[in-house]
Amino acid sequence: MVSAFARVNLSARVQGWVPDIFSEIRSMTSKYFDKEATLLTALDRGELTRRIRNFKGRFKLDFDEDYLNSLSLDRLRHILLAALINAKPHN
């Protein structure tokens, strides 16, 4: 049987530990976002369009060629980055 003191002590340690985990997760997410955004800036229109059309994730991107060709490079990058971020498993 766990004493009341042990429960309080464990609870205090866990409470101090949980924010550290969330801080680490936020940091990792931020690093992932920065890395992906930086990599996307180097892609040309053809590669962005190809990656959007062939995107494999938890959901399907269903854009036709004419629509993708009408978008700016920034908009194509935005679509692909949003898809990559939302396709990551959320553990």
C-alpha cells in the first residue's frame, strides 16, 4: 500500500515532469515544421505539383492538374506543408 506522503511526492515529481515533456514535444514539432518549410522552398513548381498529386498520407489530396497549375508557388508550398504536418501521426 502506498502512503499518502508517497502519493503526494510522486504527484509533485510527475507534475514537474509533464510540462518538460510538452516543452520537448513543442520543440520537436517546431524543428520539424522549420525543416519541412525550408526543404519546400527549394522545390520547383513541377516537383511541388508531383508531390501533391502523389501524396500518401492519412487523407487524399484530390486536386486536378489545371487547378494546381493556376496556383502560385507559395500556395503550392502551403498546401504541401499543411498536408505533411497533418499527415504526421499524433502520439
